[in-house]
Amino acid sequence: MTGIPIVVSAPSGCGKDTILEQLFKINDNFAYSVSATSRAMREGEVNGVSYHFTTREEFEGMIKNAEVLEYTEYCGNYYGTPKKAVEDMLSQGKDVILKIEVEGAMNIKRIFPECVLVFILPPSMPELERRLRKRGTETEETIASRLAQARVELTYADKFDYLVVNGDLHKAVDDLNSVILAEKMKAKRCTELLNEIKNS
Ligand code: 5GP
């Protein structure tokens, strides 16, 4: 059985990284799509694990050679999903998590109509602002720009298949896992299994 592409999008500060970390601990049929990016590596990031870090020229070469399924320019940097890696993981039956922004999510839906789009929401906008401030690393200007960006991203939320609110971390992880488990049990995804059982 081929795997399902699962796109997880969320405005900055909604906790998607933490949710995904926890999800990988409780479900081992997931593979993670490591994106390519031309942005500079941040402290603590590892090349090939967090992202495949490239120069702008290398990234443009990937676009030219059709090596990315989709890509976007976000805050002046390229971000894209490597095509071959995702296709290989799907054909190995792995469910592939793509942690990408909203435009990328829409593009993945066009490429893989059977994919699942999940949008992670903060419990409220004041709570999102509180979380962004709590990080202690952002300037007022960055906080304002992230909140404005979050409002833009929220306008895409109703185009997603599922909304998961990250109020309580454990509940959000559980909700995301439940969404995926239910998707995998959809009859139209289980035709092979059904035939096996019928023919047994
Ligand atoms: P950051 O620089 O904070 O790691 O990522 C910035 C934004 O780019 C995030 O919303 C992240 O989900 C998104 N992003 C990361 N990789 C990709 C990708 O391959 N494609 C698209 N469309 N967005 C991506």
C-alpha cells in the first residue's frame, strides 16, 4: 500500500515542531520530508535533518531540473519539497509528513489529491501573541510581523481538511494522530486490504 502525504501547516508560534516531535514518538509509520532551503542555518539545526541547506544558485538548479515537487519564496528565501525523496518514501508505504507553509500545502493538494491537509491553530490570537513573546528572542517588530503573517495564513485554514487546536499539547498530538489513523481507515484507501480479506 502506498503511503499518504500529510501536510502540516501552522503560523509561527503554534507549536507545530513540538507536536510533530511527539507524534513521531507515538507512531512509527511516519517519514519526514526534509525540505531544501536557501536560508541560513540556525543554531542547533543540522544539514540533512532540519533542512537540506543550499545556496540560491543550487536551489535554482533544483527548480530547473524539476527536482522539487513544489517550492516557494518565503521571507526572501527559497523553500521546496524534494521530489524523489517524497516519492520513494510514499512508494515504500510510509506516510510522509510535510511541514510546509499554506501555499505549498495548496500545491501539494493539486499534485496529490489524496493527501491530507492539517492546519494547526492557536487557541486564540492573544494566546499566540503571548507565546511569541514568551520565546524572549523576538523584537517587537518581529512579533508584529509574525502576528500579521499568522492572520494571512489563517485565511487559508478553511481550505484544509482538518483543524487541530494546540491549546493542550497532549490533546493536540492525540488529535493529529487520530485524524491520520481515521484517514488510513477510509474504505477508499483500503481496497487492497479488502481484496486480500475477500480472497483469503
Ligand atoms: P523556517 O524558516 O521558520 O524554518 O520556515 C519558514 C516557513 O517555510 C515555515 O512556514 C515552513 O513550514 C515553510 N517551509 C519549510 N519547508 C518548506 C517547503 O519545502 N515548502 C514550502 N512551501 N514551505 C516550506
